[in-house]
Amino acid sequence: MGKGKADLLRGTLDLLILKTLTLEPMHGLGISRRIEQTTRGVFQVQAGSLFPALKRLEQEDWIEGEWGESENNRRAKYYRLTTTGQRRLGQETDNWAQVTVAITRVLEAT
Amino acid sequence: MSLLSRIRGTLKSLFLKQTLDRDLDEELNSYLDLLAEEKVSAGMTPEQARRKARLELGGVEQVKEQVREQRLGASIDTFAQDVRYGARSLRKNRGLTIVAVLILAIGIGANTTLFSTVSAALIGGLPYEEPDRLVAGRKSRDGAPAGPVSRVDYFDYRDQSELFEGLALIGTNTTQHTVTGGTQSELVESAPVTWNLFSLLGLSPALGRGFLPEEEAMGGAAVTVISYSLWQSRYGGSPDVLDSTINVDGYPLAIVGVMPAGFEFIFDADAWRLIDLDGPWDQVRDSHSHWVVGRLKPEVTLDQAQSELDAISAGLQQLYPETNEGKGLMIVGLQDFMVYSIRSSLLVLMGTTALVLLIACANVAGLLLARGQRRMSEMAMRAALGASRWRLVRQLITESIILTTIAGALGVWLAYLLQDLIEQVMPMGDLGVNPPAINGGVLLFAVGVSIATGLIVGVVPALVGTAVHPSRQLRSGVQMSEGIRGMRLRGGLVVLQVAISVVLLIGAGLLVRSLVQLSTVELGFEADNLLTAGIRIQPSKYPSAEERSLFFGSLAEEIETLPGVTSASLISKPPIRRPWTDWPIWQEEQGRPMPEDQFFVMARWVTPGYFETAGIPLFRGRDISAQDVAGAPQVVVISEMTAGTLFPDEDPLGRMVGIGWNDVGYEIVGVVGDARLNTVERVVPALYMSSAQMGDIRMGLMVRTDGDPSLLVGPIRELLRQIDPDVVLADPTAMTTVLEDSFAGFRVIMLSLGSIAGVALLLTVIGLYGVLAYNVSQRTREIGIRLAMGASQTDLIGMVVRRGLLLVGLGLLLGLASAVPGTLLMRQLLFETGTLEPSIYAIATLILGIVAALACLLPAWRTTRVNVVEVLKQE
């Protein structure tokens, strides 16, 4: 990736996708654009990582896909967070907080 | 995440694969559309937007592949796909597949065969109840194993030990008897056993009963248990046999039981006699003629039992210091005891067979490497279409495992065919262990070896073959010549094969030389034109020593009158044919030495003229004469080795010696040359007494003839029938045949190792040829250019041959260096042959060099067929 863009930690993408879907159901491109915007371009999600992640989350029953229409009347598959997905997001967020606190402590402990 | 939904997901992805694929296709298309739309609204033309979107997506196929790998159950799916694809690709490369499968089948088949034999012999268990608890006992002296056990000691061990469910005894020899009465006289062999042996093994007679404990105390209970085959042959399988008696050497014995068919324990006996408190052998503590067989109580370990026996031994040493000083009883697992004689041979064979498999692996790995080279473009194409490296590697390894699995199945079939052959050359049943069989364990072994082989031959070619750079490979459009790495690897494999072959050739060579040494060894007697046979007379018919010696004396004289006979005489045990009977001998004036200082020599008793018949030179004094009969002074003739040990600097003639366990002195009347009595391998010291003074009923006949000794078997039989129809001539055999038979086991090992080395050599040559031929085919263009530049054909041939010889030379060096320590493992199997025998090393090098040179020549000759114009036109 390079050029000021961070590598996504394994599993982090899942967290970002789940979080993004809490707002509203979205299609693949929408998810990737939203992540790009909120992170101000630090994370650019390529299709090669996005789709495997979506399929993985779908299989775990954390998100559900459904065909619908886009703003410009195009067919697109919209993903929605399930209740198990919401629970999962809660756990993941807690984990993440712990991890970042821990890592920050390590980095500050000179 | 519930287990249920996981299972549902897996099933869904397996069965609804096509639906899911279509769904994903649609989704990716819509993604592209949305992306393009975004770009159009940013001001691009629709065409530009479409192109840009595709680039950003990074290839629909790659994304799909990545999603597929993501799926649960994807691995199962890819496996099935790999297998299907692998099978197709193997079918396409039929030639290579067949060669590789055959090579591996030979390797796996040979290993499966040997494994079934080795596992049967060393770990397979004995055909008795709970064989793990069975042990065998030998005498030990100062902690080292020292042969058979004394019957008298045995009773003490049996009475005092508490950790054994039972301790039994079996003689170290069978005895031949004449059975008379009924329609014809015949010879039967009996083994002496204690009453509890059968029940200790967990066996009961098929008919009647075994021996009874009270019979042991009776002092000569006239009972016997007979074998199933004797029951069938002599009594027609009739149950009335239990009411009959059998006339053994003139004494009637009641038949109390018949053992089950196929029962043989240590000996293939026709009948079993009871060892009781009085006999038959080992009247004293320092006579040792039995093996101990024991069954440990449950949960008792060998070590615990050994400690208990050591404690009993210590007690016996105190009680009987003059006979039991330093003596103990040492136990080992019964199976180890029974296969002791073939253990080292089997392990050497197993080791060498494993080496053959290694060669086969190296060979096939070489083939796969070469094929991988040709498939580079295919791999590049697949990588470009989105297959990950791991996916390609897995694919190639699956292919080689399919290959080795087919080879494994063939190998098991081969092992099944070889089984009968192995059974014939290595009769394991005779050792008393279960015969080898292709059972579950062996199949598991074959499957394990096949898969392991698949990994061994597959991994490296797969890694090398998938190290591709798609764009470069595809752009070049032509097959690239073999990379330096692949070439080195294949070369290395050939070096390894050559090295292993050299070691195996040297091993086989050492055995061949040992056999030559054995068959040309100075025996000390003349084996040509010599007939040997056993003769038994009825003790009841010839009750006294005088009558017996008269019979044998006149028999020898009558045989000498037959045409074609030069001389005839008798000896208690003919050389090589019947070994052992070692007795102590000492100078009478010094008194009987302590047990550990006793000097044991082979004791034989002969009729006058024996040394002349056998061709043993008489150095000093006289032969045993017709006057040395019972009642006359006891005389003995000793061998040179006995004389040298007993009277190092003195004249032994006329000296008095003590022999064996009687207290009679013997006068030394002659010294004869040393002869090999027990085995061809070793000269042993000997003493010869007068048979007339021993009065034995069993003797060995030795007849020296003018021509083929077997021609005299008929006339001698006829003569015996006239003299006494109850006398049986047992097993008349030419001495040269006796010697051949004694080499039989050795010859089997030699032939096995020889053929293993042959197979190894063949595989190595195939491998070497393959590497060079492939190398030449890869370099056709280079050769064409060199020819065009003016290189002579000799230069080109030299170029190929040089490469071949370099590989062979390296392999030879490595092989010769590893043979030095490697052959040490087979030292035990060799006879009068050092493991560093230079001539064998030279011959092995020569054979390998010649064969390897031949393998180089054909590919080298091919360079001369390269057509310069055509090659250059191809560009």
C-alpha cells in the first residue's frame, strides 16, 4: 500500500465493515467508500479484500445480503447488520479498545 | 456463531456452489457498474470509466478466487478439484506416469514385503496365549549369556521363584529314535519337555491329555505325547491311539495325548518326552542341556523377574560354589529369543530396502522436476488467472500423492505375490513365530509410506515448479531452458542415487566374497566323495556295549566290500551335520578344574579307521584300534588344537586326561589334524574316543566312495535289510550337499542383498540417463549454435559425457566414503572378510563406472543428431 496508508490489521477490516453497517444497509462499493471517507483515505479497501471479508461475515451470520436498487436505479446487493452481528460488534469494539490501550502503553513506556 | 449455522454454511457452499458463484458474478458486475457510474459523474467518458473501474477492481477472476478460498468447505472442494485435475494431468503424461508408478511400486513393494517379514519376526507376536508375558531363559556367567541351563538348577529356580505363573524346560536338542512294531520301522524325533510346558504356552492337546505333575516325580513314567502328523501317518488319525503304546528304541511308551495340528515349539518334533526329576539329561549342576521357558505373572516386568532370579542365583552360588560360581539365569522375551538367529540379517535387509526406496524417490523427484520445467507456462497461466502459489503447490503435491498411492496399491500387490517366495527362502514358521501376512498393520505401513513418499517426491518439484513470474514467463512465449537451480537439484539427486548404489553394491560384494571364503575354506577333512547317514539300532536287541560295537564293526566291514566303496567307518556325530556335544577335558594329575576354568572341546566317539575315511591326517601316535573295547584301558585321540591348549610345550602322547563327568582316566594315544566339526565358519578343538568303549546305539555312517556317493544309498539299504530289518538308515546325504545346506541361510541373505543392489543399480542408471537425456534435449539450441560456430562432434559428446561423469564421480566418492562406516553394520554377517576389502570396493566402482558410462553414451550420441539448420530456423 505505502504512501501514508496503513496496512489493515488482520480482522480489523471485519470490525470496520460491521461498524459501517450500523448506520444503514449498504452495498459493497458504498462500504468501501464510507470507510475511505471516515478514515480520510488512510484505508482504501480493495475489492480483493472486501468481497472475501463480506462473504466471511455473511457466513458467520453477522451480516445479511439482499438485492435492492441503488439511488440511480441500479441493481446492487445491500448488506445489513444482523442481531448477532450487533453483539459481535460490541465484543470486537471492547477488544479493540483494550488492544489499543495496551499498545499505546507499550509505546509510551520508554 | 452456532455450530449449526457453520454446518449449514459448509453444506450450502458445497451443494449450492453454482448458485453462489452466479450470485457473486452478479454482485461483482454491479460493483463495477457502480464504480464506473461514480467515475462518469466525476467527469470521465463511459469507456474510460469502465476501463478504470476494471483496473481498480483488480480482475474479476482474482477476486472470485479469493472469495472461493475464503469459503468454508473450500478446502474439501479444492481437494476434490485437485484430485480430478491431477488425475487428468497424469493421464495426459502417460509415459512419465507409468515409469514413475513402476519405480515407486518396486520401492514400496519391496519395503512392504520386508516390513511384513520384519514385523512378524520381531514384533508380530507368537501364536500363543498372551505372548507378551512369555520369556526364555539362558544361563549366564558373570552377567554374560552363556548358553543352556542345567536341569538340576532349573528345579531350584522353579521352586523358589514367585513372580512367574510357571517355569518350564525344553531340551536344546531333539533325539532320534527308532520306532518299531506295526508295519514298518521308522525314525521319529522327540523333544524333552517338562510337564507344564504346554499349559504354560496356553495350549492343550487336541486329543487326550498332556503330562501330569505327578508323572514328573515318578522317575521315568513311560508316557509320551505325539504330534498331529505322527498321529495321522502312523495311526491313521484314529482315536484309539490313546489306548496304544509306541515302541521307542525297544521300550514301550503309553501315548497319552496328541498335540494340535501345526504345533511346533522351537523344534519340529514328532513326539514329546517328559523331563522328570531323574533325567533324561543333566544329571549334575555343571551339565547344561536345556532352555528355560517362563510365563510372568500379570503386571510383572522383565526387570522385576530378573531381579528375583538374580537373588535365587546368589543363593545357589553360596550353596554350590564348586559348580555355580558366577552362574545365573538370564531371561529375555520369548520372541526375541526365538528369532535371535535371523534378527541381524533381517535388520540389514530392511535397512537396505529402505535405501532402495530412497533411490526410487530421488528418481521420481528428478522426473517430476523435469516435468515441472515443461509446465512452467501452465503454472504461469494459472497464477495469472488468480491461483495463489500455495494453491499451485497443493495441486502439484496432490498429483504426486495420487502417483504414489497408485504405486502403493501396486506395491502391496507385489508384496502379496512375493510373500510365498519369502516364506520359502525364510521359513519363519520354523522359528515358531507367526508367519508374515499382509495384515492391517502392514497395510497401514504401506499407506503411510505411500503418502510420505508422495510428499518427499512432490514438495521440492512443486516449490521449484511454481516459482514463476507470470508476466515474464508468458511474455517469453517459449519454454525457457532449465534454471540453474533445477539443474543442480536434479544433479544432486543423481549423486545421491549413485552413492547409495555404491554402498549397496559393496555390501552385496562383501557377502559374495564371504560365501566364496566359506566354500573354499580348509575344512580339515575331505568332503568330496563322502556319504553320510544316521544309523540307529535297537537297544533291546543289542543290550551290551560289546554287541553294539560288534554290530557297527561288522557293518563297516560289509559296506567296505561293496563295489565303489573305498572305506567305511562310524562316528557319533558326522561333521557339520550334527553339531555340538562339548565336554570338558583336563590333565588328570591336576584334577577337575573349577567350572569357569574348564576347557570344553567337541567330544566324538569313532570306530577304527575313521580318520582315514574322513581324510583327517594322523600326526602322531595311533588311530583308535579294534582292541580299544569295553574293559580295555580307556583311550582317546585328540586334535592338534586340543593338544596345543592342554599341553602347550609337552608331548601329549601317553598322558592321562579326565573327560566329561565320569571319573575314569583316558590315555592319549594319538594326535590328529584339526577339522571343522560344528560349522564351516570355525575350527573347534576336539577329542575322539573309541565307540566300542562308549556303546552308543546312535551313530553316523561315513562312507568314502570312488565316484558319486549317492549311487551307494541303494546298495547300503539293501545290505542293512539283510543284516537287520529293524535298523533304519536315516537321511543318507553326500557331504558336499550337507555343506551347501549349511550355507543356505547365508546364500539367501546374499541373494536378497544382491538383488536389492541390482534393483538399486538399475534405478540409478535410469535416473542418470534421464538427467543427461533431458539436459541434452534442453540444450538442443545451444548445441546447434555451437555446431554452427564450428564445434566438432567430439567436443559435444565430451561436453555431455563430462557432465555425466562428474555426477557419477561425486556420487562414487560420497558412496565409497559412506560405505566405510555403513558396512560396519553388516560385520556380523561376514565371514573372513573385512569390511574394508579393497578388491570389493574396486569391483563395485568398476561396475558402477561401466554402467554409468553406458548411460552417458546414448544422450551424448544424440548430440550428433542435432540438425544445425533446423535448430536455427526454429528461432
